[in-house]
Amino acid sequence: MINQNTRLFLFRVFSIIFLIYGCNYLYWRYKASLNPDALIFSYTLFFAETFMFIGSILMIVNHWDIKKIKLRKTPYLLSQVDDLDSENDRPIKIDVFIATYNEPMSVVEQTIHNAVRLKSFTKKVELNICLCDDGKRDGTDPSKENFKALAEKYDIQYFSRTDNKGYKAGNLNNVFWQTDGDFIVILDADTIVYANFINNLLPYFKNKKWLGCKVHNISMTCPKENQFLIV
């Protein structure tokens, strides 16, 4: 596998070659290929190609160097992200909601497995993982997969309800009022989170004045019979 420095070097080499050939091409287009009998059409096409070339130059400038982002220190105490009054300082509590309705257990289990793995990378915060099942798959109906048993297998909380009022929003709202996390991470049933997810996400909330939510990079997974749907 090509490392980052080699990729950057190859990108710069091919970019320089592209710029040389592009400039020569546009020079030839202007000097030798414009049709005097159809100047409007010729100039329109020439300017379109010129603007495309300028767009390519801007792309090259934007990717010419690798911009290393300095990672900020991850907050672990509530006082680092919130103004405390009389409350004693304590570790941050994070609730991870995994919302599911009719997805296969094989898909949801991958999501749970990766969510549970977060605990080993975020030992300084309290992580509470909740399986929010809106498909009433608690084991009482033998025709459905037992998602309550799946939650017990991974030692996470299981929540269900008697109706589907409000659909996904209602499902999440139902669990929201039964938990007490300082932050809530909402995952779809097919979302795969990276191991450093929490550590990279929490520093953004150290600005107590304006940040309320943050979207992070994620991956998706699908059942084997729908592999063409993988993002």
C-alpha cells in the first residue's frame, strides 16, 4: 500500500505535468484552432475549457500540501464543557442511542459491537449504550429475532415501546427521557463508528457558548444480499 508521502509526491508530479500540457493546449487553442467563421461558438468553447482548467488549478492548490490538524485535548470532566454551579465535578456521561426498527440482527450486531468497542478507548468518561428497538423484538414474539437477548449479550441497555408514535424521532425521544447523559450520540442501525470517535468528538464541545451538535465521519454496512448498497 502506498504511504501518504509517496501519494503526495506522485500527486505533485502528475499535477506539474498536467499544468504544463494544459497551458500548452490552451495556447494552441487560442493561436491555431479558433474558427474565424464561427467565432461565437469557438470562443464559447475556448472559455469553457479555460474555466475548467482554472478549476483544476484551484483543486491542485487546495491539495498541494497535507494540512495536519492539531488534535485538541479531550475533555473528560463535566466542568471542562459546562459551567457548574453547586454541582460537584464528575466524569462526563455519554449516552449512545442505536435506533432500529426492522433491520436484520446481523447488521445491528455489527453496530453494537463497534459501539461497545468505544468503551476501551474512552475509559475516563461514562459510556452508556442503549439499543432503541422500535420493532417490538423483545423475545415475546417467536417469529421475530430477539433483540433484547442481543442487548444482554453485549451488556447494554434495551428499550422498546408499545407503539410507533413519532416513528424514529418518537423512538429516540422515548429513550431520551429515561437516560441522563450529558451528551447523546445517535447512531443508525447500520452505522459503524471508529474507535477514536469519542476522543475526536468531545474537544469540539469545549467551546461552551455556541456548539450544540457535531457530525462526525461514519461508515455504513448492509446485509450481504444488498452489498451493492454499501456506502
